[in-house]
Amino acid sequence: MELERINDVTEIQFPKLGWTFHIDPTAFSVGGIDIQWYGVIIVTGLILALLYVLPRMKRFGLDADRAIDAIIGGVIGGIIGARVYYVLLRWDEYKGDLKAIFNTRNGGLAIYGGLIGAILVGLVICKVRKVKMLPMLDIVSLGFLIGQGIGRWGNFVNQECFGSNTDWLLSMTGGRIQNTIIEQTSLGGEMNINGNATMMWNMGVHPCFFYESMGCLLGFLVLSFWSKRRKYDGQIFLMYLAWYGTVRFFIEGIRTDSLMAGSLKFSQMVSAVLVVASVIIQLVMLSKRKRDPESCTLYADTEESKKLLEESLLKRRDSKNDNENDVPENSTILGDGDINEDDPTNNNEEE
């Protein structure tokens, strides 16, 4: 099915479904600065991940008051890691314009770089704050899947990270997609799959953003369900690596804008390594658990965890009581909650 040329770069079509959208990548402007939908969607995914993760820390034996520091550090490390990873693998595009390295409003964040940065910084802070690392990795893995599942829709808005030509039901096209294919192919670019078929601008493409988003959200449902039945600390994190690695491996195979290492797709290689390593470690842990079940006791079931959570609860109660006791002795609390100090009508003497 050949498609007509789309002149409007904000137009996105799903021809087989009869859907047409007009989405400007710029959401709004503040003080002359354009705020992109890409950033808004990333932040939304992050907030939803936090809203899920923080209330469930106790299930993993963790004190949210301590763990929040590691999460904040992980977010910062993730953003930096995602950008550094992307820039290093596309250094030829940035070495002539170093200022462009710091411009992420239109994309240019690599998920694997973000994971590396988030995990490294987060674990360092866990060490400092004395937060158990494996349970922490388990719970944040569920947050990763939420953030990634929502964040991929930023690629939809930007019309990027699309796949090879396809004519199936969910095929999509758009003004920017067509322009990218025309520009790259006319310049002899690498808009091809495995060196075989050249991309055609007048055909639909695979919506890779949608495949990965659905894969992550489905993974979240599965791992969230299993997290209540996990057998040892770190199991959910290993399952996350295997799940996401598998999803990404196959999707990367049809993407047209992959980060390359020579003639190989770098993210596809990383995915394969993660899947194999995760499966091997899980098999080792399964064998270990059969030989010595007590060695795989969940941290949430230990006396140390219960004691720390109890101390944290008592500390919060004491803090709440201290705040309540800060009310001055000679004061009246008015109906609207305000305090009227030294109110002359406030006395206990009967008239």
C-alpha cells in the first residue's frame, strides 16, 4: 500500500486504522523557553513510577525515608547516564558542537545508559544510607518498567525510533518520519535493515515505540504479580533484566536508528548479554535455594528489617507528637484551624 506525501510534520497517521493525529512536539512555552512533550512524558512516567514504588517499600523490608535518597540519586544518575551513553555512541554528530550535548529537549536519551547510571549512583547511596541493595533493585525494577512503558510515548510524539517498512494493521507514518527516510536515503544513510531492503518513504513503518511500551507494561503486570511470591532478594531484578532484554532484542532488530558498534547494533548485543547472564544467575540461585533454603531468606522476613521498620515508625510518631506539642499553652484553636494566642476568652474559670 503506497502512501501520499505528508507535508505537515506534525501529522501522524495509522493508515490501516484510519487514524490521523496532529501533535506539535512543543507542549507549551514558559518565559520564551519551549517545553517539549518528550520531557513532559518522561517526567510523567517518573512520577507514576515513584507513586507505585514508595508505598510498597515495606513489602521489601525497606524504610522509604532512607530509600528515597537512593531513588533521587538514581534519577539524577539515570538522566546523566542516558545522555552520556547516547552521545558516546554518536560522537561524530556531537564532536563539532559540544553545546548540543546538553540539549535533550528533543530526545537523545538511551535507556541502557539510563539504567547503568541509575543503578550505579543508586547503589552507592544505598551503601552510604545502609539500605539493602538487592531488595532495593527488586522494587525499583517495577518502577523502571512503569517509567519505560510511559516514556516510550515520547518517541511517538517526536516520530522517532520507528522500524522498517511494514503493511500490517498497526503500520504508521508521519511528516517527520517520511522526511527522515527521504533525507537519510538521499544522503546514502543507513536507513535499511540488516543491509538488505532500502527504506521507502511512501510505505508505513513498524511503531517500535508502541511495541516496547506494551512489552514494558505487560512486564510490569507480570513481575508485580510475581513480586509477592518471590523466592529470594534480587529475583525480580533478574527477571526484569531477562524480560526487558528479550523485548528489546527483538524490537532492536527492526529499528532503523539503532546505536551502532561497527556493523552490530549495540543495544541488541547488550540485550543478549543481559538475557543470558540473567538466566544463568537465576538457575544458579534456584540450585542454591534447593541445597540451602535458609540462605535465600527474604530480607523483609529478617529481624533486622523488622527492627529498622519499627524504629522508623516510632521516629515518625515521635516527630508527629512533637509537632502537636508545639502549640503554645495559652492559645485557642479557632474553627478554621488558626491559633489565637493569649485569647482573653480562653480560660477555665467558671463565672
